[in-house]
Amino acid sequence: MHPLTSRRLFFLLLYFSACRSQELGSRMEKLLLVRSARQVVTVTNDPQVTRLVGQEMKSVTVKEGAVSIVVDNGGFIEFIGSDDEVAEKYRNVKFSKEINASNYVVLPGFIDTHTHPVWAGDRVNEFAMKLAGATYLDIHASGGGIFFTVEKTKNATDQELADSLVERLSKMLRSGTTTVECKSGYGLDLENEIRLLKVIESVRGKTAVDISSTYCGAHAVPKGLTAEEATIDILERQIPELKNLIETKTLNVENIDVFCEKGVFTTEQSKRILEAGKQIGLRVNFHGDELYPTKSAEMGASIGATAISHLEEISEQGIADMAANGSVAVILPTTAYTMRLKPPPVRRMIEAGVAVALGTDFNPNAFCYAMPMVMNLACVTLGMSMPEALIAATLNAAASLGRSNTHGSITRGKFADFLLVRAPRWEHIIYQMGAHEDLIDFVVKNGKVVFEK
């Protein structure tokens, strides 16, 4: 062989060897190892399961005793198994971070499916009024409620609203919530609704929490307008502008919401608004059948609503229609508790095959950051079991936001969103009412530790 050919071959072999070493090196590193957990609550073992209904909600899948979780470099769950299995399978792997979870149980990150987190001022005085017997609509008619918050919010600066939103999301994160649905709704006109959506957009990247943004321009009828005039304004001005901002990637809005209620927007007006939102690609996810029976559930199911919230006054036909359509019932125990409403018929919904989810309904009228508190209330006041409540706060909650293919369970291929809870069994996160900040020591989002106590 000619010396030049031999030399060229030597360098080619050296080059390919280096490339191979680099390839192996990238394979030999992973983002995170959580090892020796007492329990890992996967919720389901099947990553293809996107919701659980009826009898399926009676139990959650739990891996017991010295369990490890491997997270790949993309922040996805790669493997879940015993410590021994992981030690053998990954014996040549280096992890960027390891957590000894021998004193912990691991739960999926909670998904808060219904919040109103962008506002200024507070309504603590209304709490006293409610304790004295005033109803929600009494307060609303007197100029309180949403209108009070709208005025305070308009007077706040964008920076003040953004700062308070980041602080609220941080408190939710420390309570175990890794994904939050965030509504506008305290603007009520084109300029201010878009402003609030832009505030929501501005905090992405300033918080570890995933945000699912919701346009809720039909949260109340603005002063000086009729419900029909407000409906026309939303249809002819607000939604077209929203469409333009989404198409130009100024905003990333996923859902449309309407307060379908007696004295607010009628069922027919709500349907027109929701269908217009659906036509520009938004998921229908709205307030229905809360204070009065309005056949919101029947209407929502008929137009393919992804989710309907509240449902204290849902009819039997509404339950059947939601089950048949696959619409998720977003139950808000804090609202019924705070406002002393008739509890929503959760047991009948579950028995009928409706997928039930939970949310905090965080807002000035129901001030609660913590999904563990919501789960406790759901169990005690609504008759849910602890497995049902956990499923409703994780996998079914993800389904209500169209994210259950990637969120809501600790299964291979999904985002590594989970919490480490210092307790002997997972049920303590519900059982120890109000103790969640003591119990949660780590929150992991996309495979990275975003909160460590």
C-alpha cells in the first residue's frame, strides 16, 4: 500500500473512532436519576391511556419498593423499574443529577385545570359578605365581584400584573402544580383582554410552570352593554383580533371560555362565541351550569367541548351527553365550598362514565393555590375516593387541556413532571390537609429540579 494511502486510512479510522466515541459519550449521559423511591405512582402503566373513567378511576397504578426513574436528555421519562434493573441497564451511564428518594414517594406533577390568576386588588370584604348570607349574584349586582376586580386590574401596570402572576405561579409550583391553565377575563373589552393575554405570554420562561392560556373575554357583560351587544363585540372585534395575534405568533392561546350563566351570557350566546373560538383553532373549555341549570352541558357536548367547568346544576341529560361526547367535567370544590353552593353530582358523573378532573378555580373569589387542598375537599365534600381525586388532578386534568398524551402520568415517553413527597405512602398528600408545603421536598419539571426545599 502506498504510504499516502496508508496515512489517509489511518486518519479516517481515527476520525470515525472519534465520532463513535462522541456518539457513545452522548448515550452514556442522562439528565436525571431518581433512585430507591418507596413508591412511584405512575397512575397508569400504559402511555397510550389518555383518561380514566368509571370503574377505571377506583385505583391508581403504583410501583412499590426501591423504584428508580431515568430521565433522558430531552426531559422525557425513559425507564421506570427497580433499583436493580436500573443499575444493570444503566451501569455505564453517567447522570447529570441523582436524587436518593429512599424517604420519598413520587407522584405526577399536578395539573390545575381552571385558574383566573391575572388580576389586581383583592375581595376579602366579599368573603365577609358571603358569610353574612350574600349570594354571588347579589355581590355581582352591587358592583362587586368581577366588576370590582376589572377596575383594579385596569389601574395596575403590566409589570405589576406580570410580577403578581409569577409569584402566584411560584406558589402553585411549591404546592406541586407543574401545569396551569391561565385565563384572561378581567378586561372585558378588546384592549384589556388582549393586554391580559399578553401579560400571560410575557411570563413564559420566567416560571418553570407550563401555561395553557385561555381567552375568557366573555367572563361578564361589560357595564353599559347588553349581553347581546357584548356577544357581537366579541364575535366581530375580539375574536378576529385574537386570530390575527395567534397567526402572527404574538400570542399562544389554546382555549376559549365563556361564563354561560343566567344574567350573564345565555346558552345560545355562549354557543355562538364558543363556536367562533373553535373555528380559529381554540379548544372549548368553559363555565357551565354553575348557579342555575342552563343546559350548558348539553350545549357544550353538542359542539364538542373539550371540557366544561363547575356543573353544580348539571342535568341528568347533560351528564349523559358529556359521557357520550367525551367532554371532561372540571370540578372546582373550592367554589362550592366558599360560596356554599349545592355540590356538583360527581358520583353520578363518574358512574355515568364522564372523565372528571379537578382545578383550584384560583381567583379573588376562591383564593386557593394548592391542588392537595382541592383533592382533600373533593374527597370530603364531594364523596370522591383518594385514587379518584389523584386521577382527576393528573391524567384527567391533562385530558381537559388536550395534553394527556404528554402529561399526567409517570410513563415512558411523557415529560418528566413529578414531585417527591416525604411520606410513607402517597395518600398522605391528600390525608394531611394543609401540610403539602411540609411534605413536598422536590418538584421536577421536564426532568429538571425546579424546586428543592
